[in-house]
Amino acid sequence: MRIETPFAKLCARARSLRDDQSGNVAAIFALALVPAVGLIGAAVDYSRGNATRSSMQAAVDATALNLVRSASSLTSDQLSQKATDSFNALFNASQTQSGVQVNAQYNAQARSMTMSATGSIKTDFMGVMGQSSLAVKARAVAVVIGEGTACVLALNKTASGAAIAQGSTTVNLSGCSLYDNSGNASALTVGGSARLSALSVGVVGGISGNTSITAPNGVNTGISPIPDPYAKLTIPAYSGCIDHNFTAKTKVTINPGVYCGGMKLNAGADVTLNPGIYYIDRGDLTVNGGATLSGTGVTIIFTSSTGANWPTASINGGAVINLTPPTDGPTAGVSIFADRNIPVGTSFSFNGGATQYLGGVIYIPTGDVLFAGGAGSTSSCTKLIADTIQFTGSSNFAIDCKGYGTKAFGPAGVRLAS
């Protein structure tokens, strides 16, 4: 037994009316179909329009977030061109009837970028009702929030392993980020059983050992290079020698000045540095296991008055280091500063381990830094900037740098305004 549904009955009735040749029934039925087809077609066209607008909004949001950090350094024309190029790369405009118009404006005071895009799609069905296109548009406001969260930056632009964590190393960057300016396919290498934990990781090139990295705010490759925040830092003028080939084996307090021929602290030495700038002019800084080096408001500068016999640093396991930088003056926020003329690849070893705390910034722009140590506390402040960086043991960094005088660097946070 066949049971007809109400819909089936309605369809049968429509067919009957369609086929009825008597009077004007066919003509009336044809006319009645026009608004019905129009309504169904309108739903289809509006659905396409909403899908296109959603795609457009996603492209506008992403473009605004990507460009707001760099917008302050661009002219209006440059910003407009970059916004258009970025938007077009993200948005498939094949369904538009005419070219999409993109507009981008930056508000320096609010550190915000307003972006909009407008266009239209050609309708398939609504044309029978006199509407040949639908307008689509999207708008977003992206805002820069906070300051850069970086605490480790490898400056080398080409090296494989410009930043390395190898072996059983555990690197914990508490609340801060690692950036690597090398464009090499293995710019950042995390090998063996090494583990790297950071707020975020950004690399110009590629990463070897991605699975050993934990970063809640993302691991990103192909980023733009991070500018050197201390590129304009210069060595204050100095002359003469306060001491030659300084050596300590016992407890002693010394004053700022030029230490020619380096400094060597042997086991049993307990050296306190009075506040100020200490120049290591040629020779090396060596702190052996069992020695202590401490000072508040201190910067140690590695340089050479002759342009030869460039100094290095060697802090060995078992050494106790506790240095914090000046909070003002020409080297504010910097505890270690190496001359830019030191040959690229010169090794600086800070391997004091858990008893090593170098507060503020360690800035060695041409050196290969080997690092193991740092205070295991979120209230500490350690930032490391070097040509290349190798983590040789467990290391801890954090950027609770209030009162240290350091510069924030790396990308600031961004968000879409509500």
C-alpha cells in the first residue's frame, strides 16, 4: 500500500496545474514560479555572500595582526601596499565581480591599525529580481599590547645551529621567548634528549628537533629577523690600567676601572665588585670552581685598547656568580658587554651552573656563547644576545626585569580590538 506524504501530494498538485491546458492555468502557474525561484535563489546567493564575507573577514583579521607591529615604520603608501599584497595572498577573490578595495591606516598614539576591505559578488539567481550583485565588506582593528617578550636572541644570519640545545640539556625560558635570526634550514637545533621550554619560539629559517620544544604561544618559522636592541650601544671611553693581570685567591673588594691583561679568580677567591664599569682590556676573565664573583650595579666590558689579544670569558662549574647591572647610565641594564670588534666566533663560556646568576643583559654580538646556569626563579631577569648560542647544560631564564633598566625586544603582543 502506497502512502503519499503531504509534500508528495503538493508536488503532484503542482504537476497537475502545470499540465492543465485549460484556460490560463499554465500562465498563472508560470508567473507564480517567478517569486518562488527568486526566494530560493536569494537564499543561495546570500549563502555564497556570507561565505565570501567570512573568508574576507579572516583575511582582514590575519593581515591586520601581521602588519600592526611594523606599521609604525612604514609610510602610508607602503602600509597600503603591504596590506593589499598580504590580503590578496590570503583571500581568494575569484568570486568577486570587481576588484576588492583594501584600506589600511595606522594610529601611532593608540598603536593600532585599522583595516577594511570591500567588494561584491555576482549573483546567480537574484538577477531575475533586478539585483545583479551583493556587496561584501570586512573590517578589523589590531592593537599592539605590551612589550617584547624575548630573553634569548641569536643574531647570526646564516649559521646552522645558530642556537643549539644538545645532549641532556634542559632550557627553561620562564615567561619569555627565544628568537633566532639565521635563515639556515637548521637555524635552531634541539637534539639528543635536550628539551627547550619557552613562551614562544621564532626562527627566520628552520628548526631541527621541533618535537623537543614546548611553547604555549607557538613555534614559528619564516619570521622576519629581530632587530638588535643594543645595536647603538657603545663602549664608554676609558684609558690607563687600574691593575695588570689581576689574580685573587682570597676575599677582596675591588673598584671599577681598567684591568689590563685580564682577571683570574682561583678556588677560594671571594671577589666583590663595587658599582661601576669594569674593563677587561686584553687577557681573559676566568672564574674557576670554588671562586665567588659578586656585584650590584656592575657592567663588565670585554675589549682591547690595541685591537689585538681580544679577551674572552670562562666561568667554570662550581663557580658562584651573582652580578646585576646598573639601572641607569651608558650601560643601563647590561651586565656583560663584548666589543663588536672581537672576531666572530670567539668563545665565551658561562658554565657556572645553578650557582651562576648574571642579571640583566649578556650582550656579546660577535661571540659564540656557551651557557649553562641561571637562577631557577620566575622573579629573576636574564637576557642573552649573541652571534651564536649553545646551551651546554640546564639553563634558566626569566624576564621579570622591573628595575633592571633592560630593553624589551622581540615582537610585542598583538590582539584584535573588540
